[in-house]
Amino acid sequence: MMVRIRVARKTKSKKPTGRRKTSTPCALTPRQNNILRLVAEGLTNREIAAHLKISVRTVEVHRFNLMRRLQVRNVAQLLRQALSLRLLPKSFAS
């Protein structure tokens, strides 16, 4: 009886992922900046989607990624963190 053993080759794919490389962990994409600004203005996901002419699900994904990147769990923490990192202008705080 002969047994064949397959060895998986590791292939390094250098395909571009379309993701923006950032120098700092809190640097945001332009779309994330738009979403953050609109969230700070108090808009809902549905209102943001209508304003940017994208689907509600796309807004949810951008918002999720934004909150993950800033390591927060809710909108209050999101706004506090964005202000402390100066991602929003000081006028949002007053």
C-alpha cells in the first residue's frame, strides 16, 4: 500500500487589497471621516445613508470599522475618543 503525502505550498500573493495603509492606528479613511462627522451631528444610519447615497448596511459597516479602529463600544465613547484624538473640530464639544 502506497500513501501519498501532499505538502501545501505557501504562496505569497502581492495582490492589492484596496485598503489604505495608514501610519497611525487612528488615521481614518475619508469615508470614515464623513461617517464620523455625520454621527457627531446626530444623524441615524438611515439618514447618513440617504445623505451619502449609499445603503444602510454600508453605513453600518463603516461605523463598525470606525468604532473598532478607535476601540470604543458606543456613540458616546466614539465622540469622546474622536474629540480627544482631534478627529473632530473643537466646535463639536461646545
